[in-house]
Amino acid sequence: MSRLISVLGLVCCLCLPAQAKTMLILGDSLSAGYGLSQSQSWVNLLQKKLTEQQSEYKLVNASISGETSAGGLARLPALLTEHQPDVVLIELGANDGLRGFPLPQLEQNLSALISQVQQSGAQAVLMQIRIPPNYGPRYTKGFTELYGNIATKTKVQLWPFFMEQIALKPEWMQADGLHPNLEAQPVIADLMLSKVQSLE
């Protein structure tokens, strides 16, 4: 009888669904689906793929068009309290760079974001961001290298910038030359799917 109970218990455990995990995406217009409906954005498409694959991850998109690292830092505490995420993907800095903000300030803000996430018990993931070269070689180089330096110091994963592949193809870009269009969203979703799966 005890053996039967043990077997039944094992079967019940195997039938239980995996514990859901929440990934909070803290980003700017690149993740907010600028110029598109929310249903068309890569985040929504990625969630559909994760659901189809019975992934344990649920995405919460807290991205806002025009967001800066300082804006994200101001919003983060409330987001952590509300959603209690297991993972936070930080996709910020592009607007800081486009506005020519001082790099030490950007580094301070990104480091503070990571620190807050880690203190909450969640895993922080930083996305590499790049800006157009017309800001001068010194600023552009410093901006790019800043992300790797922060990731090394804080010991977090640094995910490649999904726009690197998208921006090379004009047919995947909106007229402003900065934002991915409708056709690019499934491509980004596929790129990000492999990264999320690497966390599982």
C-alpha cells in the first residue's frame, strides 16, 4: 500500500504545472511597440510563443516610449512591489545616448537599477544598447563599452542588442530609421525567445 501511495504521489507531482515565473521588461520605445498596437509588438508575440511552448515565463511589459534610465529608476520600486518579478530585463539607455547625456550618469543609473533588482531577490539581465555613430567616436565607443563594464562589475547577463540585426535591413525599419516596423516584430520575438529559453 505504501508503495502504491508513493507511486501515486510521484504521478501527481509530475502532473502539476511548472511554477510560473514573471519576467518584467523595463524598456523604452523599442520594447513598447512604438507606432504599433500592443498586440503587434514583439513582447506580445514572444508571450504567445512562450505560451505555445508551455514555458513557465509570463511577460510583463513595463516599457514606455521615450523612457530614460533615470525614468526607469524612478518607476522601478513600484513595479517590483506590484509584479514581484523573478527576472527583470533592463532595456534602457538609448534615449540617454540620443540626448547626449553624460556617460557617468547613465552608468550610475543602470548600476542602481541592477542593484535594486538584485536586492528584491530577482535576477537582473542587461541588454546591450547601441547608438548611431554620428555622436562622435569617443562618445559612441564609451557608450557601447559601458554596458559590458557594468555587466562585468555587477555579474549579470548581458544580452545582445536585438536591433543590431534589424537596423541592417531598411525593410524592417519605420520611416524614422530608429524603430522596428511591423515586419520586424516576429523576427525580434524569435531572437528573444532563445534568450528567455536560456534562463529556463
